[in-house]
Amino acid sequence: MFGLGSTEMILILVVILFFFGAKKLPELARGLGKGIREFKDASREVKENIEKATSEDK
């Protein structure tokens, strides 16, 4: 994922755990998931609008 190996991913997770603590991780993961979901929804909506506009031109 993102060109990172398993060792790098584990190191990043350890650093995040160190900075935020174990109690904040679920909250951070929830926020990240929500942000990703909103981004996907917005990109899907933009794609549908572009497809709709191009089909109307024909």
C-alpha cells in the first residue's frame, strides 16, 4: 500500500500509537473512515454529474 512495506507500516502505527495513545486510536480511525467515505461520495457525485453532462450533449 502506497509503496510501503510491512516494516514501514508497523513503524508508522507505533509512532501514531506513541503520539496519540491507545484511547484516541478508535476515535482517529473513526474520523479517518468518515473522511474517506465523504471523499468517495463526493467523487462519485462529481463523476455522475460529468457523465450526465456529457450524455446530454449528445
